[in-house]
Amino acid sequence: MTETEKVKGPASYFPSIEQKYGHPIAYWLGLLETLGERKHMEMVAWLKTEHQLGHGHANALVAHYLAGRKD
């Protein structure tokens, strides 16, 4: 990737998530894995309630996680 190319989509939030909350993205994705079959917004709400993530950060993590799970 060149300097002029920017990361887009949910992954664009990853550096700030890692910096603000002190855990790598793999940590958060692992937590989401433990939730089983829940709806997108249920997972977002869980991250916000149980781990005090902001809405945008929680939504980005869940969107990325669910996109990776789809066949």
C-alpha cells in the first residue's frame, strides 16, 4: 500500500481502537467469537455495555467480525 492509499471501511478504525482501549484487534474479535449467534446490534450493545467501547468503534469491530464469518 502506498502512502496515498487509505484503509477504508471498518479497518480504518483499528489503529484508534487499539490505542484507546489497549488491546489488539484480535483480542476484540476473540471476544465477539464467544458471543455465538447474536444479531449485529446485540453485539455492538454488548461491547458498549461490558467493555465501554464507543458506538463507532464497537460497530466497526462487529461489522468486520461478521464480514469475516460469512461464507
